[in-house]
Amino acid sequence: MNHQMQLTFLLFSLFFFISCGKTEPQSILENRTDDLPKITAVDCVGGPNNYTLSVTIESPDTGCDQYADWWEVFYPDSTLIYRRILGHSHVNEQPFTRSGGPVDVGPDEFIYVRAHMNNLGYGTQVFSGNVRDGLVLDSLNVSYASGLATEAPLPSDCAF
């Protein structure tokens, strides 16, 4: 093999390994849905621009090192509408339901409801739809509207 062919092979190999290395963490994260919180039910009561949502979450809580730390409501354009902070883990209470509100949405506005894990990020099993027709089981990519994870309000601490 001449030097030019060796150099070409070396550069191709290096490019291939660098490219694969950059995409692997994202693909691994997207496939680890068992470690992520799941919304399993959402009930809505109240009236326009003043709803209370009761959200049921199933999450692999182990304590303050790993727990579902909030659920949130947002529009498809990534606008946060409401976030319910969960102040502690629910190791022995799975699934668990927590209510929150008032959620300021109209009865026909399309929304998403999803949960967040303190150490792993957003779950992919969500609910979507509008309050008038009902919210239904749906899924989102873990990176969808991921910028919301830094918006206030955020949990200050985990009680237990």
C-alpha cells in the first residue's frame, strides 16, 4: 500500500470513529426509556384558563439521587405554561398522582404534559391534546423542547 492510500485510509478511519462517537450518546439516551419517568394518566377539572390537572407518574425513583422532580404543561412551540415541582422522591409510591394549577389554557389549546427526572431529563411517554376533547397518551423525543429544563420554577432541594 503506498503512502497516499495509507493516509487516505487513516483519515477515513479517523473520520468514521469521530462521527460515530458523536452520535452514540444521543442514540443511547433515546433508547433508555425504562429509566425515564412516564406520564400514565392526566385528569383535568375546572374552567377555561383555570384548570387543575391531576397527573399520574411512574418513575424509577431510588431516592434523592434519582427521582421525578417535576411535571409540566407546555405548548408545542416550547412555551412553558405550568410546572408542578415534586419536592421528594416516591420510592415506595409507584405510580403516584400529584395535582397542580391553576393551569392557564383555553379548552381548545393544544398542550403537552410530561415529567422530568432530576438526573436523566425528560421522559418520552407524555400526554397531549386539549382539555375539551381530552388529553391522550403520546410520545416525544427526549430532546423536544429540552431548553425548558432550565426555566423557572426549578426544584431547590429534595426532601427525601
